[in-house]
Amino acid sequence: MPEDAAEVTASMTLLEAVQLRGECEDALRARDARAGCCLLCDHLFDSIEHVAGLYGLDLKQLLKECNQQGAGVFGQHHSFQKK
């Protein structure tokens, strides 16, 4: 990861995480079925740590996936695209 790229942390809200690192959107959406809801729809302003605890998600793995280098928030496959 480049030195200037900030990392997603457990205390960030889902919104902050997705804005910072687009990879986090994919990581969260992959966990919707286990949670039984759309995490971004229902918990946009909750912290990643809170959401992981609420649904028994592996916080360490979720943060790892959020911080993997990839397309980023303005990549073509993300719904939070800059217009």
C-alpha cells in the first residue's frame, strides 16, 4: 500500500471506510447474507467494530479485506462513484 494511502480502522463508520477505500464496499456487501441485511443500508453510520460484533463477523479479516489495494472508491464497479 502506498505511504499516502490511509487505512480503514475498526472505529470508522461504514460510510467513512467506503469513502476512504472502495475495496471496503465489496468486503461489506460480501457479508450481507450472513448479517441478513444490507449492512451499508442499515448501518452506514455505525462503526465497523460495532457492526462486526453485532453480526459475529471476523473484524480482523474484514479490515484486511477493506485495506487491500484495488480499484478504490472511484473505481468502475463501485456504487459510490464520482459523477
